[in-house]
Amino acid sequence: MAEIKIEKKKPIWPWIAVVLILGAIIYYIFFKDHEAHNENSIEIENTTSTH
């Protein structure tokens, strides 16, 4: 009789966790940078409108 090798599937949840963590880091960097630009533009608008 021939042997049939049965391989267990590797878990996919570690890859899902890695993708979510990388996505969260990219999201944080993008919006943190975006907020910094907004604060600078608000300061510029306030200084020009006070004459």
C-alpha cells in the first residue's frame, strides 16, 4: 500500500497580524504628518489675518 502524506496547513493569522500592524504604522505616519502640515497652515493663516 502507498503512504499518503497529509500536511497540516500553516496558520495564516500571523501574516494577518503583520499586515494589520504595518497598515496601522503607515496610517499613523501619514495622518501624523498630515496633521503637522495642518497646524502650520493654521498658524500662517492666523498671522496673516491679524493685520
